Amino acid sequence: MRKLILGLAVSLDGFIEGPNGEYDWCFTDQDYGLNEFFTQIDALFVGRKTYEMSIAQDGRESWLPKLKEYVFSNTLERFKSDRRLISGTPEEVEAQVRRIKSLEGKDIWLFGGAELSNFLMELNLIDELWLSVHPVMLGAGKPFLGNLKDRHWLTLIESKVYETGLVSLKYSCKKTLSD
């Protein structure tokens, strides 16, 4: 079965965006393992807000490889025809995610959407976390997985420290403490 990997940048104080939605604090001076990561994925999950933000930016596609993109929304009325819309009740969305994960292919990158990430984490559908922890404290903003109801156990798979102070952490998500 394909893995669903939540991969994102996070500040040292646990924010994925600044107080005004900014992410200008993210390092872009080198690859930080992204090119290798792109070889293991062929699909992308994004929430509506992340999707709308990404299409508003020029050149978004220039740094991403060609991926099958799934957009999660119950309110989005228009989207690019090469994307697939995932919508419905929570149970229907869960079933669609499980079906997509069971399809033949490489792993899936959960790129954005705090609400979507929380929803999928609570359902234990996220298999790995890949966090790029930046050496900055934002003080405020959108928290990383800030609304989880349950405890989630993780196992460190890999860590790497870069000269810039960025720390890459990869964790496997356990379904129970005994996994």
C-alpha cells in the first residue's frame, strides 16, 4: 500500500505559517532533500485553501514534478481539469483516501491544508511525517496539527542537520503504542 506522507516546513515554535499566512521564513537556498523525496511520490493531496493559494502564485508548477493532484473541498466550484476533486461526508472522504492509498503507484505527499492534515491524522491515515524544522520562532501563526484530539505515537526514521540550522526529521506514525 502507498504511504501518505505529510511533508512540510515548520518553525521551531511549531507554526507552518506566520500570523499573516506568510512563509517567507522558509529556506530556499538549497534542495534540503526535496529532489530525492520527489522520486518516491507520484501524487499530491492539498486542501482547498492551499490549492487556491497555489494557483494564485505564478511559477508554482516550476518547482514541482508532474504529480497526480487531489484537491479536497466541499465548497470549491471550479478547479483545473487535470486535478481530481475529493469531496463528501467525512466517511466518504475517508473511503476515497483509503481507495487512493490502495491504488498502484508511488507514495502520496500531503502538502498542505491544516484542517485536512488534522482530519487525516485523526483517522490514522498519515503514515509518515517529514518535517523541515527551520531555526526561526514566529511567535504566532497557524500551528502545525494544532487541533488533534488524540495522542499519536511516532518513531524517528531519519534526521539530518544542515549547516543553515534547518533540521529534517522523518517519523513513522504508529497506529498504537505497541506498533
